[in-house]
Amino acid sequence: MPRMEVLATPAAMRRWRHRVSGSVGFVPTMGYLHEGHMQLVRRSTGENLHTVVSIFVNPTQFAPGEDFERYPRDEVRDLELLRLAGVGAVYLPSAAEMYPPGYQTYVDVEKVTVPLEGASRPGHFRGVTTVVLKLLNAVQPQKAYFGRKDAQQLRVVKRMVLDLDLDCEIVPCDIVREPDGLAMSSRNVYLTLEQRAAAPVIRRALLEARGLYESGERDADRLRATALAVLAREPLGTVEYISLADDVTLEELSGAVRGPALLSTVVRFGATRLLDNVELG
Ligand code: AMP
């Protein structure tokens, strides 16, 4: 297996990119890798001659008071997993390289960033789109792989790629779950044993609503209420939002659900926000 390169600056990343020929697939991450990330990596290595994975805990997508400082990190383990997976290059820039003194340029995607995570985490998507554009510029992949777990992020990034004429295909990948249904997340390590045992209620709530949808229910309020009723039975979880929205625009639905829709939720266990969703129709 050829050596995996670890690249620490945008310039080093670009030099590597100019050296290789053939298709390049890209998987952006914040590290502390789990099977959800590795699924994206395997999809990329299967579809491209070269795969680049970035590990960058992006300060601009965290609001003050969020978990930027304590976000879990394990670079040694991450690099070993990526090496074994046959990744060609890991892009591991520092915050100082990404945002040097004088930095002042940001990408703002408008409507689709307003609800849900955008409402709960002001400035979050501005940080996400800015860093994703910077990463795409440095890596110049033909395809970039994103998880459906971060459903709004996926839609926001697709919108940016379309609006800014970026020459990159965004490939959505399914949510990877623990055996009990909890969506894998680097943040799951924050949970206490009790919280961890209770957290699969999120999946059960979404499946209950999806079951109702599949049996013919189309009333948006009743579908949201069904999921909420399941979540309400779990005292350790606090529902931050439950949303049934248009699958593309993420505008909240009222009345009858007529087209593809996204049912998504954030439930807080202590200080930990757990995000999950199912697509309907
Ligand atoms: P993160 O490191 O949390 O920023 O995630 C990096 C990428 O992995 C994003 O595209 C996420 O949507 C994706 N991802 C994270 N967790 C999962 C999961 N459980 N299943 C599928 N994709 C995931």
C-alpha cells in the first residue's frame, strides 16, 4: 500500500493535489473517527483512485460557550484507521493556517440555513460553508462525501455548490447507527451511562412517526406530535426541536405533507445535543 501523506497547510495540500492524477474523493471530518466516518471513507476509496480525508475541528462553526475546547480528539488513532483504510492523504491543518491574522472572508448561504440548527446555533452554518469551501478549494475533489446524519448541513452544502458553480459532486451517505439505534456521533462519548441507555428513544420516536406516515397519516402536526409523545416519556432527554419540513428547502410544513419531507430533531441529554432525522416519502 502506498504511503499515506499527512498535510498540514493549504499549500502542502495543493502541492499533493497537483502531483496526483485520476479521480479524487474527499471526506471532511472533525476527527475522533467512528464507523459513520469510516463508511464515508470506504465509499470514497471504492469510487475514486485517491481519497483525501480532512480532520479539522473548525472554530468558526462553534458559537461561544459550545464545546469547541473540549471536542474529543485522538489524532494517533484516527491516522491509523485512515492508513488501514487505504486513504492517500490526510489534510490536517491548524486553525492558525486556516484563519491567519487578517482573515475576513465568509460564505453565507441564506434561507436554508435559517431554521433548525441555524436557529439553535447562530453563525454555525456560516462557519461550516466557509470551511467546506476552503477545504474543497485546497483538495479539489471530483466527489465529496457527507453523512445524512447532518441533514441540514448536507442541504446547505449542496446549495452552496450549486450557487457558487463548484465543480464537485456532493454524495450523501446513510446514517450509521449503534445496534440499539442511536446514530453514531463523536459527541456520544459525552453521555453518562444512564444518558447513553436512554438515548435510543430518539430513534424510536422518529420510527414511530415514520410508521404512522407509512400507514397513510399525512397531517404534519399529528406526525410531529407522535414523535414528541415518545420523546416526552423519557425524562433524561429535553427536546430542543422537532421539525417536519420540506425535504429540500427545510421550510416547516403545516397541513398535509404532499412531497418528500424531513423529520428531524435535537434532543439534549444534559449538555449534549443529539441530532437525528428520518426522511419521509
Ligand atoms: P463530523 O466529524 O461530525 O463533522 O462528521 C463528518 C462527516 O461524517 C459529516 O458528513 C457527517 O454527516 C458524517 N457523519 C457523522 N456521523 C455519522 C453517522 N453516524 N452516519 C453517517 N455519517 C456520519
